[in-house]
Amino acid sequence: MVQNCLSEPSNVIHYSGVGIDYSELIGLTIYPVPSDGQINVSFSTPGAEKYTLSVYNCLGSKVFEEHGTSFPSGTNRFIDLSGEVKGLYFISITTKMGSSVKKVILM
């Protein structure tokens, strides 16, 4: 009996939170938000790592992709999306450690 209730629990949910928040390890920053299409992307990783920088529109279509090597001191990239349709976009950084995604709105 819990708090004077005589019936059995109707819904019991057990969960365990495990894992690492890779977005913190990658440290992805995008500015300005909202943007006119001229976007600065900066990120850092614990060591020099190969990365893939991708941009997807709100339909999930890839509109930009770049491969490179990141640096522990920080990596800064400039993306020109001024030729794309205004709307919501997702910028993704992927390394061997995982990936991080941020949203940006083109106005």
C-alpha cells in the first residue's frame, strides 16, 4: 500500500542512464543564429581526429558535406548556405567518438 492506495501499480518503468554526452566532447558552436546563410562553425575534440561536417535541410536532404581533420585547440569552418532556401537546417559533426547536431535557421 502506497499513500493509502490498495491497488497494484498500473505502470512501472525501469531505466538506466548510460553513455557519454558526445556533444560536450565535440563542443560544437554555430553562429550567428538565425543566419543569412553565412555560418561559422567551431568545434574541438580531445585530439586530432578526422571529421565529417554535414548540413541537412528540414526534409533530411544533405545540402553540404566536408571531410577534414580537427585539432584539439579548436577547428573553425565557414559555410556559405546563402544559395539555399530559407528555413530550418541541421549541422552535424561526426568523429570516431560520436556526433553532435545543432539547428540553424536561415532567414
